[in-house]
Amino acid sequence: QDQKTNRPHVIDRKTNPLLERSGVVGEKIEDDTRSLVQLLTKEVVDTSESIMVFAIVGVGGIGKTTLSKKVFNDEAIQGKFTKKIWLSITQEFSEVDLLRTAITTAEGNLSGPGGGSQEKT
């Protein structure tokens, strides 16, 4: 049975792309940041493979969000991409709201057929 549990006092676990440098330690995170930035900024020769997806996964507390923030704010990333958006996906999220946030944050247009809709199309 697929039911959502309503937890009235759920802590807001949304993140933001701002990095607190004082809390970042370790050589491994620097290596991982460099590796991901290099992958994201390399020139793509074959345009049929121009969409890349990278997942940062692991148990809580190992530094996934910190690594993401370091990559997001990296100087090479800043220079390579004209638009960047930070989406924070918590355990309980609405796909429609997430898509709407992505579109509007990227300065897309929600008007037109289905623009105000609460459904994915």
C-alpha cells in the first residue's frame, strides 16, 4: 500500500549551494572535486553523447552535499556554464514542484499549454 506519512515536525533538509569553507577538510574531497570538475568541463567531441549524468551517492554524513557544493562553486564550472541551478531534493518532494522550480530558476517559461498545471506532461 502506497501511503505518504505526514510528519508535522519534519526538519527542513533542503540545502543551498553556498559552501562554508571552514568546515571542509581532507585531501580526498579535493581530489574528488578536481575529478568531477574535469569530467564536467571536458570538451565533448561526439555530440550524440552531450548529456552527462553523475550521481553522488552514499550514506548520510560522508560529504555528498559538501562535494556537490565544491563542484558547483568551482572556478572552472563558473566559467564553463552560463546557467547553473541548485535543486535540493528531500525525502518528501513533489515532482511537479521540482520541475517547476528547475524551469523557473533557469529562467524558463511556464506559460503556454499546461504552464499552470499540477501534472507532468
